[in-house]
Amino acid sequence: MEAATELLGSEDLHTTYLERSRKELETKIAQLKRSLAEENERFAVASSQRRTQDAGKASVIGAKQQLNVIAEAYRRAAATEPFLPFPDSVVPALVALRTTSSTIDESKKFLASQKLSLEKARDRLEAEQASLIDQKALKKALEDRAQSLRDGIESRGGMSPDQIARNKVSGLKTQIKETNTDRSRLLKVLGTFIDNRLAVLLAAEQIGGPVTGEMMDIDSETLDAGFSATGKRKKAKPDAAPDKRQRRIDDMLRDAPHGADDAVQELDRKAAAGEEMQRLVEELMNGLLAAQGSHSDAYISVPEETASVRFLTRVKVAEFHPRNSKRLRLVDFGREIGD
């Protein structure tokens, strides 16, 4: 028999094992069905006997017989040898395959259900990491500040009150000098920006052109040509008459020679707009400094709403008085920090 089995190919051998396993399982199923039928028949007989007895003893006898039947079934099951397939049976492999497939399906479902939790955990981890970085930076800043205070206390430990006061005054003078230097540098940069970039845009708005910042490619030729009623630039005309709409700037330039050409007039118009902006900024800064911390006293008077005034309020650098449109003040950017 073993020699005959060895002569079979691997595919034929596998088919043979499958057939034998199928027959073995069918035999076991038939056995279990016969056992189940016998148990059902035995239970039916016990039930018919219980019904023939009187009602008073029926419940006690019935429960006892039911327990006996269950106990007998357990004893027979314990005495019966367990079902073990033959050594070459494919049943164990099929059972293992089914268990593995079920485990894989359950694992996939579990992973899908945990995907959202994983994303939430990652988001929480990123937030905690960012918070940790902030806390470390805050801790470092506090440690540096504490160390600087300790160093200051140690350095002043052997000084008299007069020496401490002199050092403090010297430090304040140095800070004031540095602040004045920075302020001069910033004012110079601001003046350069106004003269080179902003003045021509303000002059264009003042003569009826677009709002400052909407059209950036404005030059002297554009100012010479002028703008239409809708703010669009006109084509340049060599013999165009001077613009009558810009009365204020013309008044500022009333001392100009009558024989000056158009290019000179437009350059003067641009310069006048730049000077007006610089004067307005200077007055606003002086008003804020003169107020000495009283923000309500930092207003200056503006006789009319010019392009420079509109530009400063539009970019949130200055603001009008709530009840008087001819009073203007510089926004105190550092007030909230100082408070």
C-alpha cells in the first residue's frame, strides 16, 4: 500500500487525501446525527413517562430525570474518544486556514476602526510637541532673565547707592542715544521712500487719479497727461494746458516762473506732495510726543482731507477723532505693550 502511494504523483496524492478526508467527515457527521436521534428518542420517552405521572410529583421527577439525562450525556461524551483525523488528513490544514483567514479579516477591520484614532493621536502629539517647544523657549527665557538679574545683583553688591544711580543713568543715556540714532535712521529711510515711491502716487490721487496704491506705475509723463473723471490715465499731449483741478498744490507753487515747462511743473507737484506727507507725519509724531502719554491729547488739526491724510488713515497709521473729522492723531502702536 505504501509502495502504491509512493508511485502516485503529488497532485494525485493530494486528491486522494482530500477524498479520504471528505469520507471521514461524512462518516463522523452521520455518527453525530445517529447519536442526536438516539438522544432525542430517549428524551421523548422520558417526557412521555413524566406526563403519565401525577401532577404533584411531575415537577420533581421531571427535573431529576432531566438532570440524569444530561449527566449521562456528559459521561458518554467523556468516555468517547475524541475525533482525530488520520495523519495525512487535510482537515487540520483547512481548520488552520479558516482560523487564519478569520483572524486576518478581524485584524483588517480593527485597523480600519483604529485609523481615525491614530490620526487624532498624531494631531494631539504634534500639538503637544509644539507646546513643549514653546515651554522650553519660555523656560530658557526665564532662566536667562533670572541669571541676568542675579548677575546684576552681584555686580551691584559692592556698590554704593550713588554708584548704582550713576550706572543706571549712564545706561539710560546710552539707550536714549541708541533710540535717537535708530529714529534718525528710520526717518531718513521714510523720507527716501516718500520721495522715491509715494510722492508721485499721492500727487496722482490729488489731481483726480486712482487711489494711492491702486496704480503703481505712475511717472512724470502720467502726471503730465492727467486722468479722466473715472481715474483712468489719459494719453500724453505735448501742448496740454496746466491742470486746473489741483488748486492747493498750484497755490503752493504760485511763485514758480511762468515760463517753466510741463516737466518742471510735474516734478514740483510731486515734490509738493512729498513735502506735505513728510510734514504731516512729523506733526503727528510731535503731537504724540507732546501728549506725554495722554492719547486723547495727541490730535492735530488738519485743514482739509488731502491725499496724504486719506492714505495715512487708510493704512491704519493715523485715525480721525470720533466726532471731528478735522482732527487727526497717530495710532500709538506700543500703547498696549507699554500698559
